[in-house]
Amino acid sequence: MHELDLDATPRPEALRVGWSAPADEWVSGAPLGNGRTGAMVTGSSDRLRLSLNDSAVWSGSPSSAAHALDEIVGRGAGPERLAAVRAALDRGDRREAERLLLTFEGPWSQEFLPLGELLLVVSSSAGEEAGEGRVRHLRELDLDDAVVRERLGGPGQEQSRTIWASAPASSVLVHVAFESAVDLELSLGTPLRLESVVVGPGEEHRASLALGVHVPTDGAPLHEEAVAEPHVYGGADAGTYDAYAVIAAAVRTDGRVSVEDQRMRIRGARRVLVSLTTDGAGRRWWRGARPEELTEGSRSAWIEDALRGAEDAVDRAPQESLRMHLEDVRPLLAASTLTLGGRRSGLVDVPTEVLRGEDDALTATVLHQLGRYLLVAASRPGSPPANLQGIWNADLRPPWSSNYTININTQMNYWAAESSGLSECHEPLLELVRKLSVSGAETARRLYGTRGWVAHHNTDMWGYSLPVGAGHGNPSWAIWMMGGLWLTDHVWQHWAYTLDDTFLRERGWPVLVGAAEFALDWLVEEGAGRLRTIPSTSPENLFRGPDGHAESLTQSTAMDVALIRALFLRVQEASAALGLGHPVLDEIAVALPRLPDLAVTTDGLLREWGEDVAEVDPVHRHVSPLIAVYPLGLIDPVETPALARAAVATLDRRGPGAMGWSWAWKIALRARLGDGESARALFKEAAAPLERDHRRRAPVDGSEWGGLLPNLFSTHPPFQIDGNYGFAAALRETVLGTRSGEIRLLPALPRAWAEGEILGARVPGALEVDLRWEGGRPVELVIRRRAERSPREVVVSVHGERMSLTLAELETRLGPEELAPLLAPLMRRR
């Protein structure tokens, strides 16, 4: 076999999604990623396009937030003005409170930007040679191997493409094979400011080149329409930091290659191997370099490193590069699987079987595995976490800056990380939380006069912790001080699922304590021995004030109360687990019984604001008070039935359709509350294809919410990836739930999904579970202890029937006979 040949035949047992037409636009493309570089694969028979992102290419700089904080404080925001806000709210003057709070709003968090593209053009296409009517184009994305395969062309011009994003090689690799020799042209481009083109040392069959790119030091969100200059290069915020990035490409071929400007011309080739590597100052900063180490003098070294990485990747035989990739990615993708119905392998046709098929169990299986795949592709240690678009963004001014929106969206990206065996992929978010705990400490001190650390509605790669809104953002979304508290849920979940005491002691404990210190100082006296939060909002939602005006500001919203209570309880539990003391524990012990309780309104809903008020939008997309149900678990049908009934009534009032992430949250909530039929109905809505222009933004009245794009990305529209991640977490909730050491089997299984299995599921206590069911009843259960501290005793339940188990050292297996005592009472009730 020639060293450039590649056998990339799919495994029969692999789950693949496929299309029988070219990807003619970005939203039809197949996404690849190695956590560092994202590539969207599109193209036709005579051209292949890879739209490229680097997870660390953001506008801004390490000093962006510090300059913004100075500006906010300079115009009078601070503890004294906060006291004036509280006083205005206490006397009922919400207009004055809002006027004062607008001065706390910083400009905006920064943008995740596209870096460039690779275009590979075949001089004589299969279509020209064979006639367009005879050209076939079969393409697939392998969800178990993270490989894109394309087979295309016509008689005499067969062509195959195999593309993968390798974490071990830190490169995206493209292998193209032709039936007969062709001429090609490969070009690199960037929508950012091109600074230089560097050609590496070349030979007849091998060449490389790199683009040096300036990255904006400020990027205004798309919704800031009045900004005259949306992108600023080299502004004052850059300081000593050099906002610079690199794209490097290397080629090896059995043809002849030459380099000219930003192009490589390849003649007489039957095999071409291309590698792409990205790098820059942002990644070096993320990994710990100080800004003063990232100056213009570093550019040549970054280019040299990127070129060397790309060249090293093509110097390996493609079979060896693919083997390295598969050894890295297969264990992650196979760590946990969910199969609903009977099929979890082979090629699934997206247009006919997923988007318009009748088998919603198959659709659910595909979307679950796709969600896990997208997290592995977008989130790996050493790079920033998955953002609003994961690691894939084609727009210079992306919707909502493609940033981290931390009032639901970023958190949802990672809901399935621990439960589906992807702790490693959780790491980038945990690192962002650590960075926020540092930057947010200065924000808390200077804006609010508190200890600890704070984060608000948005953040970015640089750890932006200020309120956003630029002085005109509605407080309903811009003024929210609980973003950091919600993020601590991920710190806690990582420990709860792994029992990694070293992580909890060295990284988790300082973050949890700092968030608790902020929460304690944010709480103020209400009277009668009670505490309150003020000002308080319920993210993005509004209520009617006494005069009918739409209002956002109140005190002690359900979301505030739930987040603070959960955090305090977790700090206490962490202290007990680690045997650590801290003065904050005494303060928490005093504050906990003085917190407001979650309450029910007079019409039976979970109370969202600090008092019974009428919503402006009864079917609002956010279901913020229900955070107490999922993910925090403070409300449970068994342990808090009255609050659970109020949660159900709230979901009923909110209604069905929304957009991807809201659907996903509602599915998870219905599942946590035991309503599998409603969960399935919501899922079927969410999995319907978007039948209108994806570029046209949905109206806020909810009349045209999204569905799935041609490549199965979830959308509002526009595209946002949190729905894809949320579906994976929500679907798992229907078949496996946990509560205080109790493993709940099939807690919300829809009747139509009567057969299936979940393998490698993780539950708190560092336990792993395999579950298989038939006829809607469990027939096999396996529980494995993954840590020395994993519990020896667990409770297993099915619809309220409970059974205690003593676990074996490594694995406990229960078949139909062992499960019979658990199921017998249920059969008698039927």
C-alpha cells in the first residue's frame, strides 16, 4: 500500500448520520473539532471548504474587563450607589432604581470569531467529466469515530474524502483520493485582518504555508446597532498583549506541489493529505502565559510552531494519524451510550429518517449521541469551553457574540458531561469558573463592597465578570448577580460524580467558599429575622407593577433563593467530606434558616418573584424558578410534593414550544417530575426540521421558534448549540434519575420507548450504571463502583418501589430474577 493511501472504512457497529446531497451552505455542513480547532465541512464535487475556528480566537484582551470596571466605577457605580438602589426599591421607586442600576452596566463581553477557511478546488470536476446528472455525493459523519467521509463523483472520476480533527496531532487532517490524476488548488483565507503570509520549506511533493492574523481587541455585539466601529484592532485595551493568531497548512501528495501567495497548486495528484493547525496569543494566555509574555516578538515563534505542527502531521502516514485519533476519541465517545428502541448502529439518513422520519426513538438515539459527540469535539482540556455555538461560528458579528451566556445556556452545554462519562470534557468549563473567581473578586469588591466573587449574565474567554448592557440594557437580563453561583453547580457536580477529593480541596473549595462569601454579603435584612436579596431579577422575564408597567426589579426571586440555598448546603457538605473548617461555615449556619422559602402563588404556581405578581408573558421561554427542580434538585415529587405540583402547574402555564435550549430544559423538567409523555411530546416538537429561513431571527412572541437545521444543529433561529447539548442531558433523565443516594430506574419513560438500554451512565457517588429494559420494565441492571469511596449501600427504585442493595467490590449485576421483588408490587397495582 502506498504510504499516502488510507483505509477509513466505517465499522458496522458505528452510528453514522448521512446525507445524499452536497453541503451547499454552512448549516448543512458536518462539524468536526478537537477542542482546539473547529471545522465545518461543506462543498461539492469539485470543491471542499473547511470553515475554521480556533476556540481561543476571541476579540478583546486579558485587560478588557479591568478597563471596563474602571470606567463603571469612574461614573459612580459602587457600594454607596447600590445602597441608593435598594432604598429606591424599598420606597417603591422602580424608575429611580433602574436609572441608578444602568450606571453599573459595563459595555459588553467579547466575541468568539471565525478564524479562516481552507478551500480545495479540483480543476476538472466529476460533474464536468461525467455530466451532472450522473454525479453522486454521499457524505456521512461518524458519531462513534469522529470522522467525516465523502464518496462522490462519476465514472472515471471517483473521489473519496476523509476528514478528522485530531486532538493528539492538534490538527485537522484531510485525505483526498482520486480514481485518476487531477490538478488541484488549495487556498487559505481569513475574514480577520491579514498581517503576513509565511511559506515553509518545501519539496516537490510537500509544502506548507501559514497566515498571521490580527484579532480585534474589541468586538461589539450584533444587537449594538449604533456602534460605529464594531471591530477595533489594537485599541487601548490591548496593553502589552499582542492579539494575534495563526493558521498553518501543510500538504503531502504523490503529485507536484508549488506555493504562490496564499495558494498551493498541486498537479497530477491521486492522493493528497492536508493538515491544518491553529494557534495564537489567546491560547497561550488561557494556558497560563502572562500578557507581557505575549508581545509582537512572539509572532515568529507562534508561526514556526504552527508550521511545525502541521508539517509533523502530514509527515505521518495517514493510517497512523487516523489510528492515533481513534485511540484518543473512541473511549470518550463510547464511554456512555443511550439506545431508545432497537437501533443504534449503521448509517441513518438525516433528511428522511431523522428530520422527517416516523421513529422518534431513533431520532432521540441519534440526537443523544450527537450531543455527546459535539461536546467531545468542542471541549477538551487546555482550551476554552464550548460557547453558544460550541466551537463553530461563521459570522464576524455572531448572534449574542457567540459568547458564554451564564443564566442558562453555558450551564446547559455541560449538563450531560458528568452523567455521560465526559468529566474530561467538563474541565474547560471548570477552568473558566476558576478564572471568573479571580476576576469576579475585584468586581464584587469594587461594585458591591462584598467579599468573594461575582459574575453576571455574560462572560467570555477572558473571564468578564461585570454586568453587561452598555448603560441601556434592560435590567431583566443585564442586572443579575447570580451567574457565578449557578456556575458553582458544575464544580459541585464534578466532585459528586467523581468523588475526586483532590479536585474539591485544591480547586473546588476556594471557588465554593468565595461564592458563598459573596452570597452572604449580598443578603440583607428584611425584618422579622429574615434575609432577602435586593435588587433581584428573574432572568429575562418581566412582571406587571402596580401601575401596569412592565417591571424586572424586585427582591428574593425564586432563582436567587434556590441558588443560594443549594450553594450553602454544598459548602457544608464539602466541609464535612474534606474535614475542612472555615469561618464562612458559621455564617452559613446562621443564614440558612433565615433564607426565604420557595413558595406557591395563590393560583398554584411556583412563585417566581418575591411576591405574587402577574407575568407580562405567561409563556416566557425562561423557566427560571424551576431551577430548583432541575438541575439543583431542591424540589422533588417524593420529598417536596406540594412544590412539585406547583412546578408542574408552572410548566403547564408556560406551555410547549420555544427554541432549542428552552425545549431541552422543559424536557429535563418533565422527566425529573416523572412525566414521560409530556417529555416525549416536547422532544418531538424540538426535533422537527426548521422549515423557514434560518438567517431570519425569530420574533420574541414565540410564534416562529426553531427546530433542527439540515445538519441537526438546534436553533432559535439563529443557531445556538445549547439545545443539542441539553437534549442529551434531558433524554437521560427519562431513563435514569438519582436522588440522595437513590438510583431511580425509568422514572419518566414514555410508553413508546418501551425497549432500550443505557450503558456507562454515571451517577453521583462515583457509580456507573448499565440498564436494559423491555416492555417498559427493567430486565438487567449493572452497578459498578468507580472509586474507593463509592458507597457500599444504595437504594434502587422503580416508580416509588424501593430496594436496598449492598454492592460488590467492583460490579453488581441484577437480572430479571433479582429485579422481580422490585417489580412485583408494580405489576399487582396494574
